[in-house]
Amino acid sequence: MYAEIIIPLALPKNYTWMIPASMQEEVTIGMRVEVMLGANKRYAGIVKNISSKAPEAFTPKPILSVLDDAPIVYEHQLALWEWMAEYYMCTEGEVMQAAIPSHLKISSESVFILNEQQEQDIKNLSDAEYIISEALEIKKTLSLLEIQKLLDKKSVYPVINKLIQKGICFVQENMKDKYSSKVEIFLSLHADYKNEAALEKLLNEWTRAPKQLDLLLAFLHFEKTEGSVQQKSILEKANATHAQLKALIDKGILVAEKRKIDRLATDPNTGNTALHTLSEKQKEALESVKAQLLTHPVGLLHGITGSGKTQIYVALINEVIQQNKQALYMLPEIALTAQMIRRLKQYFGGSIAIYHSKFNPNERVEIWNKVKSGEIKIVLGARSALFLPYKNLSLIVIDEEHDPSYKQQEPAPRYQARDTAIYYANQLKAKVVLGSATPSVETYFNAISKKFGYTYLNERFSTGALPKIELIDTKKQPAGTAILTPQLLASISKTIANKKQVILFQNRRGYAPYLICETCGWIPHCEHCDVTLTYHKAKNLLSCHYCGASYPIVNTCKACGKQNFKQKSFGTEQIEEKLNQSLPGVIVARMDLDNIKGKNEHDQLIQKFEQRQIDILVGTQMVVKGLDFENVDLVGIVDADSLLNFNHYRVNERAFQMMEQVSGRAGRKNDNGTVIIQVSQLQHPIVQLVQQHDYFGFYNFEIQNRKHFSYPPFSRLMSLLFKHKENNIAEEAANHFLHSLTPEIQKTVLGPAQPIVNRVRNKYIWELAIKISKQPQQLQLAKKQLIHYIRLLQVHPRYKSVNIVIDIDPN
Ligand code: ADP
Ligand code: ZN
Ligand code: ZN
């Protein structure tokens, strides 16, 4: 028997190995097996197919060992991988690389690290396992080669696999980012008092130690409102001492337990909050979505910001889990999952888990297994949550479906997770609900073409009206006030005086996006990229936002030798500084990539803002998306022009979505929401449409443009990038490639052209953009040709070192 095996590498195809007679009983589709590639590379690959037919041209090597007792992926997942590789023009190995957690990937390059948190009972270990775990205790990390030497044999994958399963070591994903998880002490109520009568009795009969009672009441309050209670934060919030807490623990009222703080998967909280009662409008919307899904595979829920779309998803998900099926709730970004999980845990408790690529590998495997067995019913996650082994997935909710982050940019597979989810759901006979206040043009087009169901919810839950929007003309401002105009400052002061909060949005981080020599016009650029350097004041350096390189501040012009630099434009850092200068005593925090590193920092800042410890939150896109703050009355878009002035067919769509979404953060719980947009192009159609909150006007305007220029949804786009250290080789390769295509396909190609940023990390970039009809045959034909000629280019003596990147349906 022979097996086709997927190896987590970008290989041109899957290869075949022989299944030795001794393993024929064991080997099953979806299991991992150890195979040798070339003379000495070993990989854990996944069996995709088993057949009795031997390959014709060569004699396959045998499989070396079987790593699993049961498949780790379902066959429907393998089918999805195959489709993704085909559609997005990458390899199944690349999809596998993205799809499975690092623990399940082992290769010759793997490094295994000791799991310091696990204490092992050596009785449970085999001799070989014991040898390796001892060596790990001493050395902390071991390479595959070292393990082979220690055991004096080549085939060591089964031993490693067992050690990983037993939690003794894990696979280091990346030499650079070692995972370290933070352990915190969490408090919970002792089981004796979980029953309400017992608790009531305890509280009523409390006589002495009033401080302990205060602490207990504070604990009960936070457990109710926040789900889980950390020792550190409750002592702070309740202003209590360790001695008081210890007394409660000694009395057997509270229990303290060490837990990793991101161990959300196993949160013991049960989730007992009853679902909210839906408003009449929400009920209608819910019924409409359900009805649409009877006849459509996909339903769009178009609900204005603050209309309570989440409550509708919750109701839909609830029905799914009542039937003992699984649901996936997707958000465009990891950062958003933290606030949402706190909201969802109230209803679903332990049956919901969060899954994304920033999770610790142990936990990812744990969730993986629980999803596979069906124990976890609901998964909240970003793109990669689509790859979990669902046992019976029946609903996928894609919140903020318009968000460009659903598209993976780098590395391959460059997939659109929303579109992939729609395909996958179809295969699984599951349903998809897309939700947005500003649906993407393609999605709304699909809805009015009746391909998707459509439900419109046009009322905010608590107030009805959307915030009013004021435009401020930045051309008419006194010198030096363009960043914070007097009107904006006055509104901010008024809002804060009313004990309300403010969000200011600016889509650029740093202090100043570039410096310019006032004498000769020279602008400092990155040495490796064609990008101007952003000035970061606090860090006192210049930084390239494309490759991350940083440079000391330049004072002397490299072109003319003068010392006459001026800062141009402004980023979030400068806004923060100006606010601090203009409004002393007001608490300002900044949320952008520079000061938010891990997901915990992001969530901590959000929680601080929720708890009103911050008056003004200044940030980039991070503050725009889906967050729900009840106390924000004022939102300011500091520089709308920067959203309107770039050269991309989606510029209008992105600008409208961004402005409407950021406006949606204002006045979510009352009628006093105000949005201020500072802009010089007051008459710009998008600005006017945003001011009216006119989505339909926007769509009608935009769809005309798309039709006129035959952009999506009237065509499909593909982008091919040719990258090389030498500009002329990249350009020639693109031309050579273009001219090898048939005339029909050539007609659909734009370029070669240099993208706006035409050099990144020392490589010059030339692009071919292909605009092709949506007809499946045409697309198929084009892809076939592209693959063929890419292969030829890859062996062409002059162009084989050109790096080719294919992007289907690029952002
Ligand atoms: P959207 O996602 O549509 O912008 P959300 O789902 O975040 O809106 O809802 C906005 C706010 O209104 C949230 O704070 C939410 O808890 C509240 N809300 C919405 N519907 C209800 C309801 N039926 N009962 C109570 N609160 C609700
Ligand atoms: Zn100069
Ligand atoms: Zn750079």
C-alpha cells in the first residue's frame, strides 16, 4: 500500500511513500507519519490518501513510523486544504503549515523545549522518554539531532511525540519568540458556597471581621461582573490586605489557585447569565436571518453600529448548541477577541473557547483536541480558527465581515478567511452569517443579487439614533492648530467635564511620518526599502514601518549638509503630546502598534478604558474596530484626508468603512454621541455620505465606479509580484512572464508596474495585476497558464532567483 502525504513545506506537489506491511493496519487518512525526504530530512507529514497503486516512475521510500493512534484531522479538513491550495495558488504543505498548531508539526529543524511548568511522575515514562526528559532538565532545549544521538537511533519521532503529549516538552515555534506564560493567582468561591442558600446564610450570619466581609462582597461583585477574579486586582480594588484574604481562605470560603492568565480555554466559570431579551426590532431581525438561512447558505445581517448584532449572533449560536452542534464566531483580529470573550462567557461559560495564533502551543493542542471530540461547542477566533477539527460545525458567524484583516497577507496561504469560510460551510452543509454595519461592496452586491440572504437592522438598541457628525474645515484654522482645532479641543473639554470619554482616531503611528530638509527637499528614507522614515519622539529614533529597521535621528542633511529639517504630517504620538499640553490633568492613553505589544497589553488598556481610568484614547485602526464602550460621547477623526488620498480601487470603500465604524463608537448608550471629522476636502462625496450615515448612498456611488472600471465584484483580481535584489532583473522577469502568456490572458493584465512602495527589504518589486472575468472556466484557464509559466520562470537561467508572490483576490 502507498500513501500520499502532505509535508509542511512549499513543494510542487504531494509525494508518495510506501506503507510497510507492519503498519498497514494502523495507517489511516489524517494521521501523522514520520517520513524521510532526501538523504536526511525527516518530517511528520499527514496522510492524505491511501492507495494500492504504486507510483510509476520510482520506488517510494517506506514510512518510518506512525505518530498517532487516531487521525488528527478530519477528511473534510483535508478537502478544505486542497481547495485552498488550488484556489489561492499555493501548496497543501503551506496550508498545513498555517492550519495545524506547532505541537503537531515536527521536522529535522525542530527544537524541543522543556516545559518548566510540568512536573512528571517518572513512573509514567518509558526508558527512552526518561532519558530525553532528563537531558531536557539539564539542557532546557534539544534539537532532533541531539535526541537521535542520545537514543542512538534515527527514528525518534514516536518518543518525541509521546513527550509532547505528556506535556514534558514542546516544539519551539520560532527561535525568536519564545513563549512564556504568566501565572497569576485566581480566587473562586469554595464549592460549599456555590449554592445560593448557603451563601445567603453565610452573609446573613456574619458577625465579626467587617473588613473580611467587605472583601468578600467585593469578590462577589467582581466575579459577577468580570467573570474571573485575580488576587492582585481584588486586593487593589477592595483596598484589602493579604491577611484579610488569607483569613477568608483559611475559613474555607474562598479558594486560591494558580492559573496562567491566558488560560481562557479552561475557565471554570459556568456562564449562567440569561440571554438578553431582544427588542422588537432585534426579534424581527433574528427571525429574518433564520428564515433567510432556510433558503440561502449565507445570510448578511446589516445592522448599524450599536444595533446589537452580537445579541442576535448569541441567540443563533444558542440554538446551535442546544442541538449539540458546534459554532464558530470569527472576528477579524486577535485583539478583538479579548473583549468579546468576556461578553460571550457570560452566556456560554466553559463551552466556548478562544483560539488564535498568539496562544501558547500547549493550549492550542488542548483546544484542538476538545474541538475534535466535540467537547468545545463554540470557538471564538481570528482567521486560523477556521482550521480547527470541528466535529459537527453547523454555524459560522463572521463579524465585521468587511474587515480587510480577514485576508492573510504574508506568508502563503494568502487566503480570505470570510470567503474560505463560505466555501467550507457549503461543503459541511453549515450556515454562514455575515455581520457588519458597513458591508463590503462584494457582500452587499451578493445580497442584492439574492445570492445571500439579507436582513437590515436600522435602529440602535438603546437610543435609536446614530451620532451626529460635524465637519471641521482644516483649511480655515489658525496657524499651528491643524492637529487639534479649537472646536475639537472645546468639544473634548466639554465631554470630559460631563464625565464622558473621548476616542481620537489617526491612522498613522509615530510622531511625524517624515522629515524634510527645508533647504533642498531631501527626505530620509530607509536604506532597505523605498519608504520615508517615521520620527518617533519618545524612542528618539527614525523607523521604517515596512521592515522595522530603525536609525538614529538625522540632524544634518545628507544631500546639502544643512541642518534645517522640518517634521511633516503627524501621527498618534504627536496627538497624545498635544493633548497633554493643551489639557493638563486629563488622562490620555495611546493605542497603536508601538505601545501595544502582546494581546494582554491590548486587553489591559481596553479594560482600563472600560473602567473609566482613561479620559481620552488616541489610536490607529485598533480603536476603530467593533469595540463596545458605553461611556464614549465624542469621537474625533483627526485627519480624514489621510484616509481619502491614496491610489487604490478600494480607497472609497475603506475610507467610508473606517469613518463610519469609528463614528459608531460614539454614544452607544445614549443620545449624546458626537463625531467630529477634521478634513480639508469637505465636499468629498465620501465625507458627505459619512456625515449622513448613508451606506446605501455610498454603495450606489461606489458600485457605479466598480462597474465602469470593471473592478470586483464585476471581475476577479490577481496580483503577481516579482521581487529581486536587482531592479532590472525583476522588471525583465515580469515582462518575460507577461509575454509568455496567451494573447487572451495578456489582454487582462495591467503592468508591469512598480507598486507605490517599490522596494522592501532590499528587493525591488514589479507587479502584474490581472483582472479576469468571474467565469469559473476563464479563471481556471488563467490559473493553469500562470502556474505553467511560473514553473518555467523558476528554472529560467536568468530569472530563477526572482521571487514570485501570487495573491488571489488581493486586498
Ligand atoms: P453592534 O455589534 O451591532 O455594534 P452590540 O451587539 O455591541 O452592537 O450592542 C451594542 C450595545 O447594546 C451592547 O453594549 C449590548 O450589550 C447592548 N445591547 C444590545 N442588544 C441588547 C439587548 N437585547 N438587551 C440588552 N442590551 C443589549
Ligand atoms: Zn538638504
Ligand atoms: Zn525598511
